Amino acid sequence: MGVPVFRWKAVGPLVLCGALGALTWWLFADRIARRTVETVGTAVIGARVEVRDLALSLRRGSVTVRGLTVASPFRPLENLLQADELVADIDALPLLEKKVAIDRLAAKGLRFRTPRRADGRVGGGSSPLIQQVRQWAGQLQVPALQLATGKITVGQLDPMQLSAPRAAVALAAQADSARRAWSAALQGLDVSATVDSAKRMAERLRGAKPTDLKLLGDARRTLDRVKQTRDRFTGLERSVRDGVATLREGVAGLNEARQRDYAFARGLLKLPALEAPEIGAALFGAAAIERFQSALYWAELARQYIPPGLLPRATPGPKRARRAGTTVRFPRERAYPAFLLRTGELSFQLPGGAAPRTYAARLSGLTSDPALYGRPTTFEASAPGLSAGAMIDHVRSTPHDTAAASLAGIALPGFALPALPVRLEPGQGTVALSFALTGDSVRARWSVTADRVRWARDTAAAAGNRLHDLVWRVVSGIPSLDVSASLGGTLARPRLSVNSNLDRALAARIRAVAGEEIAAAERKVRAQVDSLVERQAAVVRAQVDTLTSDLAQRLGVERTQLDEVQRALEQRLKQLTRLPGVRLP
Amino acid sequence: MLVLKLIQSLIATLHSEGTPGQVAAGIALGSILGLTPLMNLHNAVVFALIVILNVSFPGAMLGWALFVPVGFALDPAFDWIGRRLLLETPGLVPLWTGLANMPVVPLTGFNNTVVLGSLAFALAFWLPLFLTTRWGVARYRTTVADRMRRSRLYQAVTASKVYNLYRLFWPET
């Protein structure tokens, strides 16, 4: 008798086992789903996601989440948002494909930036994406407002860093070299020998007769030599003239080099920031960068989890005792995306005036596979005083993410001005932020306006500091705030510019008060530069002057001699050849 | 204690009334549970097969217990195999895409490199393991079993509670 293949008596226990499994699912499905939402949400956001209660009803195809809290990935003791209740109508069939398709999501009681007790950031806010965004923000250099001491100090001048002394040394060498070259050229001409020879010939011609043809021939040859020497001498004179002009230009260039040295030395002055854009960047640059950094984080997160195209996508596998491995998704045309939220209706609150105000917004087409869904994700909120919109367009190969929001009449959070013992409480005002990231190009703007600002001063920190007093006097008289920060360029080379109504007021006032002190400091550095430059510049100037005058004198003497002997020879020859029957060839 | 239980289980299995084929099939099926990450749908199917098919249940549990550490040790290799299959073999992409968009199949987690790599390895390893084990059990029973049955170790094992528990699940012959 053969061994039976099936163990029929085990069917009962197996069915029982299946029934137990189903019962366990029924009992713990909510808890499992809640934990899954928390785990997946935390992994995606990069900060802790907590759910107080989750009710799953596959029969009705709905999920109700109560008490959702999403911590901020940037601020340790702040929530990004809290929601009283979220109700999602889900398609059950895609769940069999491990996909989530939500037809409609209704979120009630959303509140933003609420406080929390414990740090909710994953890894203490050091996730790779946070690090990447912080590294990007590090490229945006914000000048420090150097008003902490209020002192103007002069740094040490290193002569090696000045250009005028180097130029003077080079010019001296050039002048020396030119002098040697011209002396050698003059010696090569040997003007005195030619002059002596011509003089001797002129003496011999005194007693000569017109018939002494040999002597007349010698005289003509001597005259030719004189003329040749004169021509070469004229060439040398031209060369000397050009060379001297070059040396004179070099001397004039020393003055230009000195002007550059003045500018360099002024750069060593530790002056307070006086230019208006610098003050604006110093006061509000960090706050602007924080906003842009947050916007970039969400844009990059969207690019990470909502990639364009339909190629297989590898992501880290689930955490377990065994190796996690890599999980690969294989999207297919005309199939469900791994995640799809068709429509979301959001109701949220923002602080404003005496009581928080409630707003409504609509989100549509949020999906993990935009190429499958074929439409971009859009968000819009519109209400009195509020205008917000966002679009995540990853349908095509170049992702295009834009977001813009403007809120009027809301309570703006106060902040301390960097490096100053002054705190600004803007009160109610308007804040606007726009951000666009297309491929690698980024364009963003952040602005804040408030009509009735209040200023608070830390009197202990400001005690005895003249510039702090000055800043306080200036800002405490300014009733409004108008800040605008712009970001442009590419992610690799971003450019930030910030300006505000405080900039000009502060700059003008500080310049007026600190102007004398700055002028004295500038005079001091000019004197330092002069002392280092003038010694060498004077030497080289004298060298060029001496060379010029020596050469002029020497060339003048030799030219006179040449002219005289040439004239004497020509005169004598003319007298001899004036006799009848004798013609010079 | 764990090692002792394993020895008990091994001896009890080898001396069970199941045929060498039943014992080998049980161990080979159990090896799939041990080699692949446990919490996946395919392991529910394997478990159902162990229960329904007339294979040695203790053999399956033994195979599971023996191959769990092997699975942990070979995870890097499984990851490599899975990566080759899922990401580095373009010819298989249509197959994976089709499976990933079918109902239920994605719940097996086949699109994870470790799951797919370990499952591919376990399936390829199944038949050699079955044949080797069947030969080994048959050989053991003809050569060593009688002497073992008279040994003190066997007496101690069969007298233990574990052995009695095992008797509840012995295969039908």
C-alpha cells in the first residue's frame, strides 16, 4: 500500500489556523494599519508621525485617522501639523496589489506649527536629505552684522601683499637694464672716434688743393661715415625716447598701484556693515534662508517619492531581523500607481487676531507615479486674506515644482535681530512665499510686511555699547516692517538678495555717526600704505629721472659734435669744389 | 537548551515511522521557511503545503530550525541574487512588471532583493536537498539506527516530553 499524498485530517486544523489568522487580523488590523501609517509616514517625512486612533473598515472602504501629529523635520520641539480627523474613502481592489488608492480624503482641524514636548526629528534632524538641504543652504553666505563691539580696527599690513612696492622694484630693474643697453649701444656707435676722424680730415682739407683728388675722395668717404653714424645715432635717440616714455608710464603706473593698495588696505579695516543690502542680508538673511531651505526640503522630498517616468525604482527594503535588501517597484502603464489620492478636502486653522481662523483647501492628484496618473499634483486654498497654491508636475522628465502662498492679517512670529540685543514683534501682517524649482533652476521670494511693529530691547546686553544704542534709537523709531528676500540661480550656484526698510535707515544713521571714525581709520591705513610704498617709489622715480637727464645730456653733446664735424667737412668740400672745372660726383 | 531540542528533534525524526521520502520532503519544505524571510505570503503557502501534504511535520520544523541560521548567513548572497534578477536582468523586467501589477502576488514581497534571492535559492536547492536527505535517512536507518535505538542517548530522548509532543504530529504511513 502506497503512502497517501495528502494528510486530509490536517485540513481541519489548517482551516482553523486560517480562521484564527482572520480573527487576529480583524482584532488587530486597526493597530497594524496605525503602526504602518506611523512607520511609513515617519520614513517619508523624516520626522515622527503619530496617530492616536485609526479605524479601518474594508467593508465600507474607509479609513478614519484621529489625532494625527506630524513632527517638524527641522524644529525639535515643534509639530509640522496636527489634524483632529482624517477620513479617507479607499478603493479596496488596489490593496490586493499592495497599492493604496484614495478617492477622497477629508481632513478636519488641521493646525500648523504647534508645540510638542519631545524632539520628533528622525536621527536628531540629521537625515541624509536634511543634511543635503543644509549643505545647500551653507552656500548662501549671509554677512555677519559686525556691530557687536562697535569698534573700528586696523589690521596689520603685509608689504608683500601690496602691489606698488612690487611694481617699483620691477621698474627699477627695467630702468637699470635700459640704462645698460643704451650705454652699450652708444659705445657701439663710437661717436667720438668718428668725430675725431672727421676733425682730422677737416684739418687736412685746410691746406688741400682742388686738384688733390685722392684727398677729396678720402674726405667724401669720411663725410659718408659721419652721415651713417648720425643716422644710427638718430635711431638710437628714437629708441631712447620710446624707452624713457615707457619708464615714465611705469612711474605713473606706480600711482595707480598705490590706489589699488589703498583699496586693499581699506578692506583690512574691520568696519561695521554700512551698505544697505548687507544690513538687510545680515538682519533677515538667516530667516529667509530658513524658509527657502524648508521649501527646498519639501520639493526634494517630492522628487524622491514622486519621481518622473516609469522605470523600475529601487528603495531600501523593510526593516526586519534579516537583511532589508532593496525593494524594487515596477510601475506599468494603465495600472494603479502605488499611491494615489484623487481628491483631498482640507480644513485648517491659522492664528489671526483674537481667535484662530479656519480656512479650506483642496488637494488633488497626489500620487507616487505621476507618469501613470498623467496629471500634476495641485493644491489650492483661497479665502479672505489667504491665497495659496502649489503644483508638483513630475509628469514629464524635467520635474517642475512651484508653490506660492500669501497670508494677510495673521499674527507673525517675533524674532531677535542677529548680533543685536533687539527683538522684533511684527504683530499682524502679511507674509508671502513663492518657490519654483524647475530641473536644477530655483527661483523663490519671501516677503513680510507689517504696519504696526513693536521693538523690544535687551537692556543688559546693550549696556555701554554705542552702536547698539544707535541701532536701538534708529529701529525703535520705525513703525513698519517691509522685508523682501529673493533667491535665484541654480541649486549648485544659488544667489540670495535681501532688502528691507530697515536697511537704508540703519545704513544712513550708522554712516553719519561712524563716518568720522571711519575716515580717520582710512587716513591711517593710507599713511601705512604710503610709508611702505613711497620709499621704493621715490628711489625708482629718482633713478628714472637721473637716467633721463644723463641720457639727454650725453646724447645732446654727441649730436652737437656730429653736427659740427659734418657741417665743417661739407663746408670745406664745398669750397674746394667751387673751383671751375672741378665737380664733385 | 536549543541545541538539545534540535538533537531530540533530529533523532526523533530519523527514527519516526515516516518513510525517508516523507522526512526528506518535510526537511526540504521546512528549509524554505528557514532560508527566506518568514513574514511573507509565500511562506503561508509553504506552511499550508507542509500541513496538507503527507510529509514529516517534525522534519519540516527541523528543516526550518536548521536553515534559519543558514538564511541569516547567506543574506548577502541572497541580496546579490535578487539584485541580479530584479535590477540587472533587463529581460526579466516585463515578468516582474506583470507580477507586480497582479492581484495578491505583490503581497509576497517578491520585489525585494533578499526575498526573491532567497526564494530562488531555496527553490533551486529544494530538489538536491530532498534527494540527499532521502538517501541519508535511508542509509542511516539501515546502518546506524539499530545501534542508536539501543543507546542511552536515544532512551533519554524518547523518554522526554518533547518526544511525546512530537508523536502527536508524526506522519501517517
